Amino acid sequence: MMVRNTSLIRRILTVDLPVLLILIFTLSPYLWMALTSVTQESKLFTQGPSLTGATLENYLRLFKTVGFGSNLLDSFIVAGGTVVVGLALSVPAAYAFSRFRFKGRRLLMLQFLVINMFPLVLLILPLFILMKSLGLVDTYFALIIANSTVAIPFSVWMMTSYIDGIPRSLDEAAMTDGCSRFGALFKVVLPLCTPGIIATGVYIFITAWNEYLYALTLGGRNIKPITVAIQTLIGEYQVEWGLLTAGGIVGAMPATLLFLFIQKRLIAGMTQGAVKG
Amino acid sequence: MSVTTVPPVPLSRRVLPLVMLSPAVLVTLAIVFLPMVQALWMSLHDYVLFRPKNFDWVGLKNFVTVWNDPVFWTSLRHTVIWIAITVPAQMLLGLATALLLNQNFPWRGLARALVIIPWALPSVVIALMWVWIYDSNFGVLNDLMLRFNLISSAIPWLADPDTALYAIILTLTWQGFPFFAVMILAGLQSIPRSYYEAASIDGASQARQFWHITLPGLSGVLMTATLLRVIWVANSIDVIYVMTGGGPGYSTYTLPLYALVKARTGLDYGYGSALAVSFTLLLLGFVVLYLRRAGRNIA
């Protein structure tokens, strides 16, 4: 009994307690923001944020006077459009990378990898000029295209690793049973990698939802995604921290929930390559 | 000499992969590589947006100006400090977190899920909440430090040129360490348990096991994650842009931020592109190192 107790105390001191400290460091900025957002603006500067007398007043103001609703819709359309474009282009490409061996395969795969390594700023300047000359600035199209520069390469790699995980023998069996290659793709491979497609799609959605610099540069009066709206709030309502933090919570909510929902599968896909290296 | 006859690959098998690849390849060519070439082209011209008709070839003039521009050197110094502190801090914190989360304790699943939250947050929101924490009048950081007598008067963390860069570095460390933790955790799980069992039978201490089994086992992951992170941290400007916009003065300018501000605010796209191209060339070494590692894994 004694031995068990000392080992338990030892574990608490060397594992539980340090983990708790790290989690406090990780979560407290977020919780502090949440706490501030439910505190009445007038009380914030006299008593500081507190749970007593918590109110949703800041959130109501956010939607009524600031009009956060339309920003959420903009973000939703841009992120959703990016998911569609990203997946539609990357799933066939990933299938080709996974199932065929052909000349230039390695080079093409590296080409997709190198895109995400290049500085965003190198891309953002010419894309703005390009969209401006095509008259596309401040349209959903421009923002979906810009976000696709990140989404396509990422999902090509993710999907290739998922499809690699589905045994080739399965599509070969389907083909000997009379399926065409496309039949095998649609009837065997796609259903089996649905979880992978969902995880990749959700990740594209999160990235596009959280994206800020493209939204700032290529958006405008008509299209104003949530991240730009939050940043504008910081400028306009400088000291109204109740309102600002409420905006932060609302803006972060969809991405955070989706992330917690798919994190296990996503992490498995993302770390696979790195562990091998 | 015998000639082994390889059955010819049917045409459909040769063409099909290219057909399936071409949409993705063509689109990325159009929206990534074409703009990059355009950036390079713009950097060789005088191109200021309020005189859009003037697009005069100036050769390397912009790059000579970059070389003689004191703000470029200041920004470069900040970029180096920025990477040299942020990435090791993220890695050490991530390593500690991963080692802890690899232990057995009842609420491990919950802890693993919660620790990655900073990673999922939009950088604008991250910037917003840290600006609130650092606020010089009502920020909780000053409040806590005053209460514990660590400082004698409130410090305007983001408005003081001596502290602003480091305040942002702390924010970025917070944002990025979960990435290292997740990667390292995956690395730890790939080290066979039997190594540790054999080592403890031989009487190796915990510290020696860490040094001789864990670290070598993690070296691949650490290398890959560090390279990736150097590239990302160097490129990341959204947090700085929202928190300080580069200020006060030039005290939080990094190279990509300088390029962006020059183009967005100064409307000088020629010079902005030259800055972006210079920065890309400086970063290229890390990119090549990373690609070589990643290239080895392509079967």
C-alpha cells in the first residue's frame, strides 16, 4: 500500500503537475479572452473581468450593431469554396501519384511541396496586381483562388498519403472482376478514403477560415471575412475590450470545434511523413 | 547478350495519370508559379501603384537600393533574432510537452486534445488576445507582475521598442509549440518499447536512456520539424501585422513584413517585390534542405 501511494505521489509530481502547468499556459490566454467577453464593458475597467454578473451583451452588440453575421457568411463562402476547389483538384492528382509510376512523378510531387515553402508575401503582391487587372478584387472568386494556393498542395500530399494506405490489391481485385479503372476509383478507393477526404476538407476549411493576409489584400467593402472584421474592430473600438474579445471568441469558434472534431485523424496524416524522415 | 522484353505499357496507362494530374498542375502553375515569375519581373521594374502607367525596366536598381537600405538590415536582424529565439523555444517546450504526454496518466487523452488548441486559432484572434494581455493599463500581465512585485510600474510591452519584439516572440512561441509537441509525440511512439526494456535490464538510468535511445530516435523528426518551423516562422507576418504593424518605429519589422508594408502602404510594388525576392533567396537554403529530406521519402 505504501509503495503504491508513493509511486502515485511521484507520478502526480513528475507528470500530472507539469502537464497541468503546460495546459494552464496553453489555455489561459483563451480563457481570459472568454472571461473578458462576458464581462460588462463598464465593469471591465473598474473591476476587471469576472464571472459574477456575466452577460451576453457584448455578443448581442457584435451581431446587432457591428453586423458580424455577414462577415461570418463571407468567411463561410470563401472557406467552403476553397474546400470544393481544393478537393476536386487534389483527389484525382493524389490517386495518380499513389497508383501510377511515371516519369517526372517525383519532380511533380516535390513541386507541390515547394509551393507551401515559398513566402506568402512573394505571392500576395503579384496576386493582388493580377486580380486588380482582371477586375476581380473584392470578389469571392479572388479569395477562393488565393486560398487554393495553400489548399491544393497541402491536400495533394494529405490525400496521397491516405490513398497510399489503401491496399492496391483492392482496386486490382475490382478491376479483374470487370470494373474499369474509374469504376475501381469510384466504387472502391473513394469510399474507403472518405474519412481521409473529410479530414482533409475540414483542414482546408479551417485554414481558409483562419486566413488573414489574403483576406485583407484581396477583400474589400463587399467581401470582408471574419478575420478582417476582427482586425477592423481592433482599430475602431480600441478600448472596448468586451466587444473585441467577443469577436475573437466568435471568429475562433468554428475552426476550434472542427479542429477538436478531426484532430486524431488529421495528426495521423500529418505526422506520417515526418516520422519516416 | 540477352534482351529481356518488357511488355509495352498500354497507352491508356501512360496517359491516364497525366490526365488526372493536369488540372491540379495547371491550376497551381497559373495561380502560384506564374505570379511568382511576375513578382520577379516586377522587382526589375519601377512600379508604383499611384503611377500605374509607368512600368520602367530598371534592371537590378531595386536590389542595389535594398542593399543600401538601413531598414532592410534592421528587418533582417529582427528576422534572425525572431527565428533564433522562437524556433528553439517552441522546440524545447514542445519536447517537454511530448515527453510528458507520452507518460501514462488517467487524463492523457484530454490533455493531448487541449494542448493543440493554440494551433487551431486564427492568428488575428491570437494577436487580439495577446494585445489584451499585454495592454499597459488594464492588461493581466502587468497586473500579475505588479501584484507579485516583479516590476515596479506597468510596462507598455508592445509600445516599448525594447520589449515589443520579445513580446511578439512569446506569442509566437505559444502559438507554435503544440506543432512540435504533436510531431515529437508521434516520433516517440515510433521508438520500439523493447529498446527501453533492454536498457533498463542493463541498468541504464532514465537520463542515459533519454540520451542514448530517445534523442537519437527523435533526431529525424526534430530535424524535419525544425526546418519546417524555421520556414513557417520566417514567413509568418500576420501576428506581427495585427499586434504592432511593425512598430513602434521599425522595432518589430521583419523582412516579409517590410516587403508587405512597402507594397500595401507605400504602394511601391517594384521595391516591395525586390524585398520579397531578396527574402526568398535568403530563405532558399532552408527550403532546399527540407526538400532534400522530404524527397528521400518519396517511393
